[in-house]
Amino acid sequence: MEDGKIVDGSIWIYVPNKGAPVFFAVAFLATGAVHAWQATHYKSWKLTGFYALCGALFAAGFIVRELGAFDYTNLIYYIVSSCLVYFSPPIYELCNYYILGRILYFVPYYSPIHPGRVLTTFAAISFVVEALNGTGVSYESNRSLPVDMQKTGQSLLKASLILQLIVVTLFVALAATFQIKCRRNGINHVKVNQALLTLYISSAIILVRCIYRTVEFFGFTSIDLSSSDLSPILRYEWFFYVFEATLMLCNSVLLNVRHPRRWLPGSNKVYLTKDGVTEIMGPGYKQERNVLATVLDPFDLVGMIRGRDQATRFWDDTNDVALRKAEVDPASHAVSRQTNETV
């Protein structure tokens, strides 16, 4: 039974539980398999394929953790398991950025920024987060490295976690700003509301997990894991299973149950007209800038000054709107039809 005592020779500090990793490995494999089926069913591998990858990474991490439970002095098991578990949450965040971009494509005229720039801008930040994560966890978890390098790993992980907290907050603020603009202008479509609600819940789960990890690493007062002032978060394994494993499993299941393609169209060229009801197939929101310009100026302030923003407002072309009705598949529009019939 876990008592918070430091176990001599254990890389994990405690003796890892032998049953929990099995449960979470099977659970993440199951939810990942469902995500793979959903991506095939909805033809949305590009949009939601990373969900299946996250499930596979978590499952692999817990399988290695199970091996470590039977050999808790093995450093390789600890490093590999830690890396796999740390890599996945930022990928879930990346998926959320992609989903928000697709929502903004659906109602482009109230998007605070070019929908495509949501992905490129936040993906660039995610790349930095993953780089910090990968380097930091490989240094911090390798007890055979010099103390200075382990401290460097901790510092990199702290920077990564703080950056994640900031990015998740900005992401939610961007989504909320968009939804407020929609409501103020009479757009209260079920597809927009339901997809955004899923993103809010997922972001809240990821945020709680980031706060837990931030508290954990800022609680480090010594590299010496036998130190008497070691944080309880490090000494008790249940913190990890509640605030990391369970939360991330809930996030994955949430995205199974409330899969974004239940509401969002299969193509980013399908958008909602300003009447808030009609969906049409438009020319799409074209990306006319290179990646570097997009990252450095995500709001395209230069384009606004030059008037380029006005030139791309295809939704104001009433003749084009009248000509094209969206060709939609039953899976993505069943909810909308039911709502409209009820109204």
C-alpha cells in the first residue's frame, strides 16, 4: 500500500503500482482504436487522425511503465515511459487548434484571424513546446546525468509547462471572442455551439493537467530524490494517475463521444451564410502568405493596412452565394436537420 515513503533504489521514488498501468494501457488502446475507426468513418484523418496517435502513445507509455513496475531500478523503462506520456498532451492541444481553425472556416466572416493561421501560429508554438518537452524530460528523467544537466531538464520542462498554460489561455480567449461575435450578430448555430463546447471542455481538462505538472516541477527543491523535503506530489503515485492518466483518458473519451465531425463539415470550403441557416460550398479562404509571414504576423495587420483583407471576403459576393448550395454528407448534417425541423 502506498505510504509516501521513498523506496531505496527505485527510479520512480516509490514502487509503481502493477495493476493501474495495465488498465490505462488497455483503455487508451481502446479509445485510440475508436478514434481510428471514427477518422475512417468520417473521412477525417487529416482533421482528427492525431487523436488515434495520442491513444497509441499513451498506451505504449503505460506498457513500458508496467515493465518498470516489475523492475523499478531500470532507468531505460523510466525514461521511455516518461517521454511517451509527456509527448501526448501537447498533441491533443494541436488537435484542438486544428478543430478551432475548421470552426472558423465554417463562419469565416466573424473569425478574429485567418482560419488557416490558427493552425500555423499555434502549431509553431506547439513545436516549441514539444522540443522543450522532449529535451527536458530526457534530461530530467535520466538520473545518470550530471546534476547540472538534470536541473537544466527541469528548467526546460518548467518553461514548456508555463508556455502551455499561456497558450491554452490564449486559445480559449480566441474561441470565446469568436463565439461572442457570432452571438452578437445573430449566429447561434448548433454546429458552432456544440463544436466549441467540446473544445472548451477539452481545453479545461488539458489546463488542469498543465497546472498539476507545473506545481509538480516547481515543487522540486532538490535533485536528490532521497531528500526529506521532496514534494508529496512526487512521493505519492496517485497524483499522477488522477491528474495525468485519468484526465487525459477522459479527454480522449470526450473526443470519442463528442467527435468534432459530428457537427463540422468534411470540407473547409463549406461555410454558413450570414442568415445563420444556409450552408454553401464556397471558394475557400485562400492563404496568400508564406509560413514565415503567417507566424510573425498571424493577424495579418499588414494585409489589413493594404486592404488585402477586403479582397478575400468571398462571403460578401451575393451572386456567388446564390449559385452554390453546400453538398453535405448525412453524418455531418444530421444534427442540423433535426434542429431546423424542430424550430
